[in-house]
Amino acid sequence: MSSAQPGAAAGAEAASAIVPAVAAPIDRELSLLEFNRRVLALAEDPEVPLLERLRFLCIVGSNLDEFFEIRVAGVNEQLRAKLAPPGLTLQEARDLAARMGEEARVLIARQYRVLNEQVLPALAEAGVRLARRIEFTPAEREWVAAFFAQEVRPLLTPIGLDPAHPFPQIVNKSLNFVIELRGNDAFGRDTGIAIVKAPRVLPRVIKMPPEVAGDEHAFVMLSSIIHAHLSDLFPGREVVAYSQFRVTRDADLWIDEAEVKNLRQALQGELPQRQFGRAVRLEVASECPAPLATFLLTQIGLTEADLYRCDGPVNIARLSSLIDQVDIDTLKYEPFVPGLPDRLRDAPDILAAVRQHDILLHHPYQSFEPVVDFIRRAAEDDDVVAIKQTVYRTGVNSVLMDTLIEAARRGKEVTVVVELMARFDEEANINWAERLERAGAQVVYGVFGLKTHAKMVLLIRREHDANGRVRLVHYAHLGTGNYHPRTARLYTDFGLLTADPEICSDVNEVFLHITSLARAARLKRLLLAPFTMQRRVLELIRRETRHAQDGKPARIIAKMNALVDEGVIRALYAASAAGVAIDLIVRGACALRPGVPGISDNIRVRSILGRFLEHHRVWYFDNDGTPDVWLASADWMARNLFRRIEVAFPVRDPALRKRVVDEGLKICLADNRQAWELDAQGQWSKAKPRKRAKQCCAQEALLAGLRESDLTP
């Protein structure tokens, strides 16, 4: 992986000195919006199956919800407190907030254009129709009326606003309607505004009977059904105007470290309040009359800058349920069966296989089942005396958690580090923590103030050595992704099963550090945030810098979800100025500017977006021809390097190291179909194949090579 170096224009120190003036960081918030533009481009791509294009539209909607709930809410909170974010003046922060809103508005408008002008018409031609209220046939109108009367109206509670009926509490991201009425109410008063909340227990997308719609796959939105019958809720009065609306609220949780005695109890008390945090966005239908929009803004406490008009359903992400109800294979990605490494194909005992050789798993191309089997085997094996695992995201239903519960019931020493502050998974994790404790497991919630984001399992087993003496042998699994079988089919991640004594010993030390809060012993192989990881990453970058300055080949390739840590970026700029060839594969936010003359001439940044969510973190350092390859749970962000418990682990086996480089890095650099490239101005553009260059799609190539026959170690 080494390459010849161009002449170094300046030393590392000189590069660092001029970075602030020449290569100002790309703003993280705006970079996140750029990421969603790239996702939206997948929804526009005619080569992507139609229902998958709709799914990408839903993903953008869901991502934007979180963007407002967390990122916009955070900037707003800083402005209210008159505390500018680091590196910005208060006025620059105000300008940033305004630009975030402007760019989000442009992105949302484009999102609905793609939905209305491309995806929905093409789906209708393919036999999947989303019926609009104005297009109902007589038979559909009759069915909708019956459905409303039987299933919807009994659950509605219209609220006519007056001093005794104040504007109601609006739950975060819930579907609601505002109605302007004419005429007096039943008590002879002119109450002109009413609010109707859509029942949260009803599906937002409803399939119509084929005999009614004339199509096998015809759907209607709940919002359309309610719209069609709003007048039925106010007999004797005229509905003058109306609109659906939705309020997005600050969803971040804040826990006072000085006051909390029990984190789980504190969270259980705080979670219900998330639904009613401070409002940050109001969405209304595109045709909503201005007076109604102004009324809502006043009631909710927002300004015109916080109003977003939607040319379609205000919660576009809910259309994902339509995808799940359609069984037309040609409109979806081709299903696949994940492969297995050869060492596991005919291995009845996974622990014996791991004992013989480290095993690398590349998800989703290779199955996550070996990880489940690893823990299941430990639960059933009488010789396994202890299981330790970290849990960040695992889902509401989890075979892994059920297996840990069974292991605890069997009397094994089960220790689970459950991260209760995993955003939007807090409730599920609290429930698992309670179930684990009831089964007899030892549950801790990490280190207060530091999220436990490391992905680790440790098994301790009694075994006989060659002399017949009993000893305790350790086995470990470390990964770049969560212990979540569903997302393991959607996210790209590496996992390593190993019995390497030094790595396993380090894993055990990390668990002891988390549970005891004692200082971690010096680790032999692992890097641990917030203690050694950033420092060691900087050392590895500076080593390549020295090699370049000495005229040796120097090369860095790193893949991650986000790159925003200032210290790492400065070190990369210095390395580039010294002549190190640097390729960065960054899925989402990237604050580094590549290609700035004299600063980052030798840095290239690309992003891969496709069927699967690129999620693994891989670091390659050439080290003068003796490469170091690391896998990690952490991105190069300050929050990961200083405010989380994270681990990075080396890939020591040469054959597996080659696999990681080939499958995790090289093929991403060769991709010319799903890759995007970043320029010095912070703009992303789609990579184009060079003349006569063979087309390469990394995800498709890996899927073809690993799902059916894996001849690799």
C-alpha cells in the first residue's frame, strides 16, 4: 500500500501554524446536511429499485428529524444562553443557525419534489399506488368513509379552543390538524379554531382492499382519511380552512451529574419529558393558509424562520411502512444470504475454531450468526464460567440479550455494561437492564458522563492444558458495530473473534476499569478512549510524517463515519505538507478540507453511499512497509476520543489484515459508481469513472464475493 511521495513543500510545524487562516474547518452541521443531500441522490437514482428509492427518502426524513431534535436544538440552546459554540462568535453562531435553516429548507423542498415528481408516479406505473384524497374513486371514497366511521372517529377528540379548552400539548413529531371554523358552536359562541390529534395507535399508511381499489397494492395515508372527513367532526359548522401539522422538539436528555444517585431511575423520570421538549420546528402542509400557520407559530412559541411547508405528508418517514407491505421483489434490492468464513462452515464448535485461529467477520456480507452462536455456546457450555459484554444498541427484541439472561439463570457470572444514554434507545436499554438484573446478571451503566460505546464480549472458560492442569482461557469478540442482529444486515462492520491472550487480557482490563472505576492497567494491544486513543492516533500520524520527511514511503488510509477532531485534522494537515499520501473515506460529517495548496495537497476525501450504511472504522498506517491496521468503535471526533469509552484493536494476523485492507479500504478507493469526492471548498461531487476505467461498485463487489462462496481465511 505504499506509494512514492511528492516533494514536501513545508514541514509539519509550518503546516500546523498556517492551518487556521488557510483551511478553516467545514462546519459540522452543514456537513451533516451535505450528507443527507448525498442520501437524497440515491432516491433520485433511476438505477436504484423504486421501493428502495422511497426508503432513501424516508431515511432523509428520519435523519432530518434527528438533525432538528439534536443539532438545531443544540445551537438554539447555546444562542439562548448567549454562549457561542467553540470557534465561533455569537454573531457567527446566529448566522450558522440561519444558514442551517435555509439549507434544510432547500433540502426538504427537493425531497418532496423527488417524492411527487419521480418516485410516486413511477411506483404507480409499477402497480403501487398511494391514493390521494382528490383522486378517490367512488368505491374508494365509500370505503374511506366507512373506515373513518369505524376505526378513526371513535378515537378522535376534537378540541374547540376557548378559555376552558386551551391549546393542547403537542407531542414531539405527532400528526395533528388545525381547523378554522365558521359559525357558532353548540353554545352559541364563535369559537373559530379547533385542533385534532391523530390517534397514535393507528397506522399512518393503510392498505386498501384490492376489491375496492382495483389494485393489489393501493394505499392511503391516515392523514388523507382524516382530511376527507374533518367536517364530520363539526356538524352544523363550516370548515373554512385546515392543515395537517407536526412539531419537532428538542429531544436531547440532560442529567445533572451532581444530583443523580441512580442513573436508571433518573432516566426513567426524564424520558417522558422528551416528548414535550422545547419546540424547534413547525411543519405544515404547503397550502396551509398564512393566518393558521401564524397562529400555530404563536401557540408553539416559534418564529417564521422555524416554519417548514411540506408538499405531502408532514412525516415523510412514515411511508416506510408502505415499503414493508409490498411484496414485489423487482421493486426492492435482491435478497441475499450472508456468507460464512471457511473456518466456520463445518465447525460444530465455534470456540474450538477461534482457539485455532482468529476469525474475521465482514457484515452484512458475512453472517452475524457466528456472533450469536459465540454467546449462545458460552451460555450452554458448563465450562464457561463468565460472560462479559457491552451493550450500546441491541433493539427491543434481541436473541443476544435473551441468551445472556439464560446464561445468568444457569448460574454463570454474567456482567453487562448497558449504556443507558444511547440516544433514542434509552427505554429499550433500561428494559433490558431490568430483565438482566432480575435474572441475576451484574449490570452496570458504564461511567457516568462518558458513554460506553466500545463493542466487546469476553468469555472465560475452564480448560485443561497439556499437563492436565485446569486454567482459565479467555475468548473475545470485538467489533466496529453494535450487537444488533437487524442492523447487522444493513450496516457494514467488521468483527473479530479471537483467543489472542494479549488482546483478551486487555479486554478484561477494560471491563474491570468500567465496573470498578479503578485506573486501567497498561494495555498491551488495545487503545482506550478517553485515555490513550487520540494520543496514539496522533503518534501514528506523526510517525508517517517523519517517514515522509526522511524520504521513505508514507501512507495513511482511514475509514470512518465522521472526522471533526481538531487535533487529528491538524496532524493530518502536517502529514500532508510533509508529503504523506492520505486517503480518507468519511461517510458523514467531515471538517477537514482536502486539496488546499500547501496544507492538504496530498489528502483526498471520499464518501461511499449505497444499499448498506457504511459503518466500519478502519485505520491503515504504512509504517515503512510494515503496516499497522486497526479496527475501532470510534470515529475521529472529540466526543468519541474524549467523552466516550471506546476501543481500537489491531488486526495482527497477516491474512486477516490483508482482508481488512482489501475489503475495507482498497475497494472503497476503487469505487467509481457510489463514491463522492470532497473538494477544498467543502463541496461534494459524484465520482466519475476515468476513461476506459472499469466500473467498480464496492458494495456490489463485496456482496458478490462474500455472500455465496468465501474462500478467504
